[in-house]
Amino acid sequence: MSPDSVAQRVRAFVDASWRPENSLAEWRSALFDAGLATPTWPLEWGGLAASASEGLKVIEALREAGVPGAPETVAMTLAAPTILEHGPDAMRRAHLRACATGDEVWCQLFSEPGAGSDLAGLSARAELDGDEWVVTGQKVWNTGARQAQFGLLLARTDWDAPKHRGITCFALPMTQPGVEVRPLRQMNGHSSFNEVFLDGARVAKDAVIGDVSAGWSVALTTLAHERRLTRSRSTGQRRDPGSRVWREAIEESSAASEPHKWYPQRAGRVDLLIEHAQLAGRNHDPLVRQRVVETIVSARAARLGAERAVAARAAGRSPGAEGSLGKLATSNIARSASRAHSLIARSAALTSGPEATLGGVIAEILVSVPGQSIAGGTDEIQHNIIGEHVLGLPREPSPDKETAFRDLPRNV
């Protein structure tokens, strides 16, 4: 499809289907039925079998038409791609449409307090009991778990296999006895994440994504999508901005963004460096100027790298090590920005509240930036991926790869 034909197709659909009085769910259902919510998906699962570049053109055309697109949620950005690639047909029928229309809310249940960066070292267990799996264990850093209906769960199903070969991926119903969600209080004062305790939670026997004890490849698919997540930016004006569709879309977006409202501070707020230096009267200090310029240049270079990754996806390449390069660059820029803000503010960087510099944002930056190096895979993990898959270095020695998991030393 040419850009002009994509735009024409989208405009024709919007003109024929847009009803301001309809609900957001009704609009997204129509969008899905037309294949425009998920254009790159296969025809049989609600897509248009479009290429990656054509899919991006559809998304852009919807924005230009001023109408909401598919939801930007864990359900749509992580669960749906994973199910589409690895799930059985029954699971695709049960969940893909609901993810694309926003009818289902998902969370990710991967990380564990005892495994750290070694995701394959997880010890939550799932044991088959008749027609159900019984799950016991603990997960952590689970955004949206309090609202989720389903969890994308990794659990160990074979303790005699090496750690990477005994893991299974499940679609876990969250609203059931045996699932307890507790909010985590962060040092920046927010509670964006949760820990989830699983005590005899049950999953249907056929709720396995991929094959039993072959969930590591499934997890890699999810992680590849997670590391390339970026929030889309709306272009063009909203069509009928006061309509019910847009009211509900804004409410949905606000609720989804609430746990992430401190994420700009986590990224270091490069955009505030010049303003901060001017307000503090430090904009003529040569050391401050050097640090600010270094950080801004790094941020602009990273933006070019991100655009390169977008171009690669538009050319049909699957997400790969580019996500790790971008993730590591984001961590380095956040630390550089945090150091620059500290250099500018000096001891005032520790003050918070409305009377502090920039309303206390600087203090929040300092206690939020460390989280950037942990979320989505630690910097150390990204270094390994880049070394092996970009630079072609030999894999890091791992003598435990062929040892039964039950025989490995573990944190308990």
C-alpha cells in the first residue's frame, strides 16, 4: 500500500464509521473489524497482513484523522504480540481481540526478588493437578497488577531440567483466590509497582503460551517488545474533541499514565537542564556548560539511534539487540542528566516541596534515576546482549546451563 492509498483507506473508514456518541469500546471494535487496529497481524486474527512499514503508515493516518487507535497497554504491547507468536489458536481467539479493543487488562509476572537480573533463575513453581496448573511463588515490579485481569506469568514446571529449559509461560487469571497483590512504596514517594504473591493460584491446563517447559523463547519475545516500547505522540487535531469516544480515551490514557507520571524524572529530565542552569545562575559556569552540552548531545544521538530502530522495524526486521542499545543509552543519559542537575543545584538538589527549585523536581530526579538502570533489564544484562549479539563476542561462561535447576544454589 502506498502512503496515499493508506491515507485514503483510513479516511474512508473514519468518514463511514465515526460516531461521536459511540463508546470507545464500540469505536475500537469497528476499528478492529476493519483490520486497522492491528494492520500487521494476519488476516485470520484481525489484521491486514500489512508490512511493518505499512502498519506504521496506518497508525500515522489514524492520528492525522484525529481518532483514537488501539490501546497502548501491556495487553496490547506485550501480551498480544506474545500470544500472537506463540499462543495456541484457542488462546488467540480468546484474547487477541479483547487486547486490541481494550476489553482486557494484563500485567507482566516475570521478575522475582530471589532471581534479580537472572530471570532464568526464577523459582515460582507450577505443578499439574488434573486439568489445572497450581502456581506458588512471588513476583515483583508488576506494574498494573492491581487492575489486571490476566498476568503474563513465567513459572518453573521442570526442576530437573537446566534453568532455561524448565520454564513455562502461562496466561494467569488474576482475580482468584491465591493471588494477592501488594503495592510497593518507592524511595521517590510513588507506588507504581506491586509485588504479587501466588499461593495455590490455578491456571487451566490449556492456558500455556508456547510449549510446556519451553517458555524461555516465549519470554525473549516479550522482552524484545518491552525494550523497544515508546509512547506514541499524537499528531493533528482530535476529531470531535468533546465526543464520548475522546472523553473515554482521555480517561483511559490518564488512568494508564498515572503509575508512570514520574518516568520523565526517571529519565533525568534532559529537557530541564538549560532552564535549571539559568534559574540557578550557573549557566555561565564552564563546568556546568560542559556537562549540560555533553548530556544534550548524548540525548540527541540516542534519538537518532531510536529513529534507526524504527526504520528497521518499518523494513520488517524483528526487534532485536537495538532495543538493548537504546535501553543502555537511556540509562547512561539519565545518569549524566542527574549528575548535571546535581552540579547545577549543589546542596539545593536535596530540597523538595513547592518552594524548592523547579518545585522539587530536581530532588525527585535524583531518587528516580536509579530505577532507569533496573527497569526492562539491568544495564549488566544489556551489556551482555550487546556484547554477544552486536559485537559478536563469545558468550559469557555459564557452567550452570546444563545443570538441573534443583541442584543449583539459589537465593531463598
